[in-house]
Amino acid sequence: MTREQILEHLKTIPGLSHYNLYQTLAETARDIIFIVNTGYYVEYVNSCGALAVGVPKEQIIGKNLKDIFPPAIYEKLKSNLLRIITTGEPLSTEEMVVLQGKERYLGTNCVPIKDDSGLVTAVIGISRDITGQKEANVQLELQRQQLLSIFDSMDEPVYITDPSTYEILYVNKALFSSLSTNYEFGSVVGRHCYKVFQNAQAPCSFCTNNKIFGENIGKTHIWEVQNQANCNWYHCVDRAILWPDGRLVRCEIAIDITERKIAEEALQESEEKYRHIVETSRDGIGLSQDGRILYANEAFCTMFGYTKDELIGDSLLKVVAPTGRSLIKQRYQMGMEGEDVPYMYTFEGLKKDGTSLFIEVSSGRIFSYKNKPTVLAVLRDISEQEKTKQALSEQETFLSSIFTSIQDGISILDKDMNIVQVNPTMEKWYAHAVPLVGKKCYEAYHGRKERCYICPSYQAFLTGKSSREIVPKIDKDGQVAGWLNLFSFPLFNIKTKELEGVIEYVRDITEQKNAEEALQESEEKYRNLVEHMPKAATYVASLDDLSTTLYVSPQIETIWGFSPEECLRDHVLWENKIHPDDKERTIQALMRCHATLEPYNAEYRLFKKNEGVVWIHDSASVVRDHNGKPLCLHGVMFDITELKNAEEELRHRLEFERLVSLLTTGFINLAPQEIDSGVSNALRAIGEFAGIDRSYIFLLSKDKTKVDNTHEWCAPGIEADISRCKGLTVKNFSWFAEKMNNKEAVYVADVDHLPSEAMPEKLLLKGGAVKSFICVPLVCADEVMGFLGFDSVKERKEWKKEIIDLLKITAGMFSNALVRKEKDNAFIRLNEDMVRSNEKLKELSLRDPHTNLYNHRYLQEVIEAEFHRARRYVHPFSVIMLDVDYFKSINDVYGHTFGDLVLKQFSKQLKKMVRRYDTVIRFGGEEFVIISPNADRQTALMLAQRILDAIALYNFGNDKHIVKLKLSIAATSYPEDQAVKGMDLIQVADKILNKIKESGGNNVCSALDIKSAGKDGLLGEESNDAKFLKKKIERLNRRASQSLTEAIFAFAKTIEVKDHYTGEHVESTVRYATELAKALRLSPEEIEHIRQAAVLHDLGKVGISEEILHKKSKLTPKEYKEIKKHPQLAVDIIRSIHFLRPIIPLVLYHHERWDGKGYPGGLKGEEIPMGARIVAIADVFQALSSDRPYRKAYSSTEALRIIKEEAGRQFDPQIVQSFLRVMHDTN
């Protein structure tokens, strides 16, 4: 029958009369429609069919099926068509076919087409693609079987109940086996859950149906409960699921956590046992009551940047960031209401400086302390860990499948170890390998390229039985991040019973494993904490008899020398070995602890087993049981010997600086008649400080032939030697005399080792029982006038460097003092009669005898009168106070006579510069006051500035010595400074003057310039005694430091006595260096350091022979080597002075060169400190511009040319350019 005949036949079929309409419907249908004749030729196919085959309709219609489909499909189609043709009956099939290379399931309905005689002439068929439906049905059946298989194979109890009737619908074997019941396995279904599981007669009060049904439908509830029937603890996971009959039912998975609970209790008991030891933990520990901090250990305070005083008593929320405060309040409220509070949680903390940090609270127990609820918290800074956790948590997703209620991981593998399906837990654990589906399990989970050697899933494939292993949990970096309990269950095809895959049920047991390890390691951890603390030993003592020691850790032998066994055996060993000076105090503290049960703390010395002494810090507390009953005394003994030694060394250094300051200040202020007693007192002070047996001074006679011991101090028990050492002939001691004449210090650690040429000296020293000695020459005006020495009689002694430094400094002071005494005594003897007769007159006089200015008595009279006049007539009135900076150094270097001359010259000059109606008064010492009627603040400041600028230009002194003066000037005015009487202005001026002195002097200031004036007040009393005393002490300290500074710089001035060139050179070098530093815009502090370094840079020349310094010919290599020592000598002198240490590099390296060819270190370029480079240029320019013993001075132009040529070789090129600009601007 042809296609045309079939179409004509279709038109005759009832309902098909509208042929075109049906043809249109067939063409637009989404199903495949086809007509095949009995010869298997295609008579018709619609567009959907042609598209499915992938061939145009024109190429299909009229072709045989065997030309269209592969043989296998063709044979199957032919068989079905033959069955329809032969039977004449319709046929429906569901078969898989391959269309365009893809396997597809087709549901086909075929109907035979018959002619009038009833013969089948063709077959018409409709095929629909049911692949998706087929796969969905298979997947649904597979998931149902998987869920049942999972529940049946789980080790944890699983049950399902009806929430309304409490009827048990399902239990697995694991649940049934855990029950203490007489029920048969199948008989529990249909019974009430509360009867079977809890042996109760009514629903449980803690039933969680309300947590998962109603408004909580779809949510998972996780909780912990103790079963009343078997007393086991369970971690329960509850969720509502859909039962096959359509009901929403309750599904619960219960995980037995009894062992973990036992481990937690054991760990808690262990922690309580070692509570007192752990108090020294580096973790922060705090107690709080009523929301306020009751106690915080040092680690707690350090963690948040506060002191204990700042925390104790303050709100706990002070250390909690705003984002964490609600959590802390919630945890506290839960605890107060008796609810379980998580043992460990985190919150965001807040430091004192405002920065935040993440805190892990590893304990938050509430207990009663002094009848109040008290919270104990152990804190640890986990900021870095928390950041990591937060980053990881952002990548996690919530469970979104049927396995959502199961917190463990589930993975389904096919027979080729390919991952077919996973739950979100697995995706969360292995987020770095997502997507997991399609990958080999060992590739995704373990980062391997081949199967794991130990694989429970592979065993399940081989045996067809479940298998289990504990396997490592591997992170993205290939590192072990935890441990997993892996259960592998074989997955069989329901129909064929063939093994098709494996279900992997994975539980993270990291916490359980850690808990087990923590339980095992707890004792060891705390034992290690106790027995391996560095330089510390723990002990336990009986409270019944404190002499009975119950336990001592092994470190005691390292600290004390006695073994633990010796300590336990001898009950009085400890008491007998306490240093006598510490015993009474230590025993009393222990007895007080025994009586009051309060903590015991003591520091004492113990004699060690063999020799020596160890310092101990002993701290102990009473250990109590759970009922508060005292059990024993638990303590820790720390070896603090090194700390004590460091404290002693620091104390010794501070004492050294204090002694130098005290001696310097004392000698500056001594009157001539007090110098002998001052020398004796100084010998005692330095002798006691140095710990020597005898200190003394020997002075040469005027003809240098005899030497006498003029001053001596001896330690208690040491025989005086002064009477034996009078009138000694110098030439009899030629070895020692030569050393002194060469201005060398003599250090002898053992008198027996003196050279043979020093035999007379050896015999003299032996006669005084001297074992060791040290002597330094007393030099004045480059002449040796005697020597200062120390003797050690009791033992041989190695002399420390600080003792040598002390001798050198005090030798200079003694020399100046003794010379001043000799000169001043002559003057005093000539004038003492006149002084006595005029003493009363001077007291009444209103004139200063030295300067002929009014004195302070006149000031008291005139200032109040002038102030009253100004206030009455509303006129301005000002007071100017002046102080000559560092004037004591002038007296110390040049003598008081020269100082008086300078003051007279200064006074005369000052009177010329003030207005004719101003009054100049010598207020005292080097302080002067100018009374300026009708002068406001601006006028006074202009006058003060004019005085400062003018005085800086004048030279003061005589033909032998010339000095320049620098002034500190304070100006106060009425009514601007709000004074109520004249002396108020003097007080304000004095305070302003002190501020100027503190900032370096050489300046003019008023109250407006003193920033703190408005805060502290320049008038009136201090707000309290403590503040007043504190300021007074600070002022005294500054005065002492200033005096010591003046002494050092005065000592530097002595170089001028030895080398006149060096004295003048220093002043010019200081000026050039300071101006250059300012031009380079250095900070004020750096400029001051450079100024000080310029003053002291040639200080070391005091140790260089005058013959070398004054030599007119070229120096020999040996002499040049000697000259090169002076930077190091200068550093050796000032190194012991703490506040001069910043300038040491500048002094030491001022002879280094830019090209690295300088000395002493051969530094190059930027390695040389900036200050040293500046001083170097100023030093060389001044040297070139001055006459030297071996040449005449260069002109300023020639000197600058040489400096410029040396840029890049000897000097820093940039600093040279700045120096040239400074000199150009100056000229």
C-alpha cells in the first residue's frame, strides 16, 4: 500500500476528515509520530521524529528502517513491528535506544493500520522520551533504599515516632541493643516511646516535639540528655521527616557520648587538682561578681593592655567589644538561671588602645564566693585562629537534602571508586575539592593519584560486607586536619542483587580522639608543667607539720643542689639552710600562713649544697577539698638569683652616677676651709662604694723631692698607714715616680708580681699589708702634684673599669679643689680680719660687694613699693630675671676669682643696657633681677631680647682667659600675669626661668611661652602634697643631672689649660657645628647632641702627652698612633655617664672619612653617624683657620676651598654644600 493510499485511507477514518488539521497537529507535537509499512519502509515521520534521529524528514521518508538505525536497534524495531503485523494487536513498549549517540528511554504506543479486508498494511506509532521520568524513579528508589540501609547499618540508635500518639514507628538494631528491656526486637513498634525508652508512664517533660514541629517545622534540634533507664548520656539530633503514608513523623538519631562525659569529668577533676599551679598559666584568668572584675592575673591584664588597678572593680564589659557584650550577658544569664553554659566559646574583646581581639573562653563556670555568684573565666587570645575559622565558615553551606538531619558525612561510590553523590557535610569538609561528584574518592578526599593502601570501601567491594577504619582527614594542603571514623556499606541492586557501589558513612571523631588524648595526657601535661618549669621547683607540705614535706619536684636539685630524696628525708634541712639575715622574716611569714591559711610569699637566700647562695622567691597557697577543708600547702620556689644580680648591678650603676653627681656638686660648693674635710668625706664615699680597704692622697712638696700621705680613709678593721708614709723621698721610688711623671695610671692586681725595678715600692706596700692597689696622678696646669690611690689589704683584687673611671673623675676634682684651697686660703688669711669686722655691716648693706649692684634685701623693699604704685595709678610694671647659664663651670675651671671678675664685668655691662629709671639687682649667685616701672610685657620682652643678643657678642675675662656668656631670661608683667603683690612676679619669673633651664637655656620667655602655665598654674599652692613633693623631687633630679653635666663639660674645659689651641678650637667648632646642624633642619634634640659632641670631641687629649700636642715638626708613626687614641679616650671618660651615651658615636667617629680611610673604625659613607660627619667638617675648618705649632693659619677662603676639594673623599658631599652656604650667609 503506497503512502498516497494510506493518506487517502486516513481521510475515510471517522474523526480524520480534517486531514490538514491533523497533519498540522502531528507536525507540532512534541512526541515522535511515525508510520511504517509492512516492508519496514517509513511512510511518514513528523518533525520531532526527524529531529530525534538527527536526519532531515526528506531523507527518512521512503527509506527502510535498516538504512536508518544500527543493526541492534533495527532488529528490535523489526521484532516489535512483526508482532503487530502478525497479531493485528496494538503494542506498548518502554525500551532504551541510542539516538544521535545518546542512550534514551522511549515509551512507544503502536497501532496497526488495516485495509477493508482486515489485513495490516502499516503501523502508526507515537513515541515519548521518558528518560527523565525513568531516572527519577530509579533515583527515588535508590535514595529510599540508601536511607533504610543507612539507618539499619548505623551504630547509633535511630527511631521514628508519631508526634501526636508517641507511637514507635521504627527502631534500628543499634537502638534496640542499647535498651535495658525485655521486649523482642520487633515488638517495640507500636508501643509508646516514653515507656520503652525511659520506663516512664507519661510523655517525657523534656520531649522536643515542640522544637521540630509547628513553627519549627524543617528545623533540626540538637541536644544532650541522660537516659533514666540505662543512665547513659546521648547526643541527640531530632528532625521532622515525611513517612511513606504521608504523615510528618519525628526522627531522632542518638549518639552515645557517655565516654566523653566521663572524660570531661575526669579532666575537670584533674584541673581542680592542679588549680593552684595553673594559676601561673600564661592564659588570662579572671573572676567577676555582679558584672564587675574581682580578680585578673597578669596575663589577663597584658592581654587587654591594662594594669590591675585599672581593671579591678571595673565593669567586665570594659574588655568586651560592643559586638560581644550581648553574648557575655546571655551566657551569664543562662548560668544564673541554672541552664547549661557551653564549656568553651569565643567573643570579641576590646583592648585599652581600642583595638579588638578574639578571645576563647575555655571555662565559664559559676560558683559561690563570699556568698555571691562568681564567674571564673580562662581566656586565650585566638585572634589569628578566629580569623582563619571565620574565613573557612564563610565557605560552608547548610545542609539541604534528606541527609540534613544527619551531622555526619555521607558519600556514595560506584564500583570504579567514582563519587556518585555526597551530602553537604562532605562538601563542607572537602570544600577545597568541590565539585566532588565525578571524581575518584582517593583523589577528592586524600589528594592521591591511586587507591589508598587501607581502604574500607575497597574491602566492601571485595567481600560484599561492611568494613570500618579510622582514617585521617586531609586538608587542602595535604596535611592531617583531624580523624574520621569511616564505615563502608555495600550497595546492592534491588532487582539484580548485584553489587553496584558503596555507601560511605563518615563521622568526624577529632573531638572524641582529642578528648581521649586529653584525658591520657592531662596528668602528664600538668606533671610536665609542674616538673619542667624553668628555674622553678614545686612542693607540697603538710599543714599539720609545716616541716614535713610531702613532695618536691626534681628541679630542686638543679636550683639548690639537694635531691628530692634529701629534702624529704631531712625535715629541718630547709630551715637550717636559710641565710641568717633572712631566716626570722621567712619563718614568720610561713607561720602567719599556717595560722591564717592565707597565701604565703617570701624572698630569701638559701645556702647551696656545695657552695654559694641562691635567691628564692617562694609562693604557696592552701589547697582545699570540694567542701573547703584545708588539705595541704602547695607552693613554687623560683630561682631569682639572676634577677637579684641584675638588680644589684643596676643599683650599683645608679649609685655610681649618684656618687659622681654628689661629689661634683659638693666640691663646686665647698668653701676653702671645708675642702680638707670634703676630701676626707669623698675618700670615704668612693672607698665604701668601691669596696676597698684604704683610699688615700699623696701630695708632692714644692721642690718635688718629697711626698706625703696627706689624706687617708680606712675601712673598719684596717690599720691606718698615714703616719708611716710621711716625708718619703721621691727618688727612692723611681719606678713609681716615672709612671706618675708620665701621667700614667698604675693598676696592680698582685703586689707580688711587681717588676724587679719596683723593689722599694714592693717593700713599702708589703709593710702596709697591701695585696693590690691602683693609683692615678693628680694633675693641675699640666703638672703632677701627687696621686690618688686605692689599696686592697684583705684580698687580691681585679679592678673594674667603673672603679678606674671613678678614680679618674675624682682625681680631677681633687686636683682642682686642692689647688683652689691653696690659693683661696692665702686670700682668706689676708682678708679674714676685714671680713669679721665688716660682717655686720654687710648684713645691713643694700649693695652687693662684688658687683656694686643692689642686693636681694633692697629688692624686697623696692618691689612692693613699685608694685603698689603701679596698681594705684594703673601703670604697667615688669620684672626681668636673668641667670647666667653653666656659670659653675667657669668657677670650676678658672677659679672663683675669675668668676667674680666676670660677674663684675657682666654687671657693669648690664647697667649700661637698661633704661635709666630701671633698677638692676643681684638676686643671688649668678641670678639678677631688673625692676622696670612703666614697662608692659612687650617692652620687657624687647629689653630682655636686646640684653640676650648683646651679651652674646661680648667677651668677658682677662688677658689670660676669655669666656662668652649665655643667659636664661624670664619676663613677668603686671597686670598681664595677674599678680597680687610684687613678690608674686618674682615667683612667676623664677618658675619661668626653671622651665628655660630645663629646655637648655640661652632663651627669653614670658608666661605665654610656657605651655603648662595654664594647666599647672604659675602662682598658688599645689593641689595636694603628693603632687608638690613629686615636682620638687623631679626638680632636684634635674638640678643634680645639670650639675653632673656642668662637671663633665667643666672637665672638658681643662683641656684649655693643657692645650690652649684646643680650648679656643672647641668654642669655634661648637659654633660651626651647631649652625650647620640647624641649616640641615635637624630636630632640637639632635642639634643639642651635636653641640655636646662638639664640646667634648677633643676631651681625650687629656690623655695625650703635651710633647706630642705641641710638637712643631711632623709626627712620627708612633706619635700619630698615639694621637689617634684620643677619640676612644674621650668615649672611655663619658661612657659611664648615662645621659651622655647618645653622643658617644658622634665623639668616637668624628675622625672617620667619607671614603673609609679614617679612624678608629674605618667607617665609610652613610655608615658614619650624621652628627659625626657634621662635627668632622666643623673640626677641620676650625683647624685650618687657626695657627698650629707646625704652620700658620689658612685664610677663610683658602680653608673653604680645601673643604670643598675634600667633598666625596674626606667629607659628605651634601653636608659640604650646606656648610658652604652657611659660611657664605655668615660672611
